Amino acid sequence: MRIQDHPIITYEKGKKVKFFFEGKEVEGYEDEPIAVALYARGYFELSKSLKYKRPRGIFCCIGNCSSCLMKVDDQLNVRTCTRQVREGMKVELQKWGK
């Protein structure tokens, strides 16, 4: 389940790498966006809305919205649709409080 076509961006497959999502080892391709790698593995929920805690996933895929904000290597508010996968990186859902 990998995104093949996008009206603006082309995705090139680099070498296969392993990274961690919520403590679980997952695979992606070097230089592809984190959100794309997660989506390809069946992870559709990347964040939750602040007010109603509704699930958010890939929306614009060009870094203009905030639907894909996640915690990456302890850095908050990373737009995972534009940040590339790297070997060994840690990706987590952001916790917005109660």
C-alpha cells in the first residue's frame, strides 16, 4: 500500500532502512517522507486534532497543513510529510494532554 502517484511530488525509492514507530521497528526507503513510509505500512493515524482528538492522517503532503505533526528523535511538531526517513530514527505520536 504505497503511494505511487501525487500531483506535485514524485517519490524515489532509496535503499531500504529500518526506523522505529512507537517503539516498533518498521521499514521504509531512504529519502522518502516519514508519513509515506508509515502509510505504506498501514499506519494511517499520524496525529489527533487538539480540540476533539479526532484522528489526522496525510492531507496535503507538501508541508502546508498540520495533519502530520509528530515527534521525531525527541523533536516536537515535525511535519512528517516533508521529513525523510533515516536509519534508526525514532518517530512517535505527539501527546497533546487531556
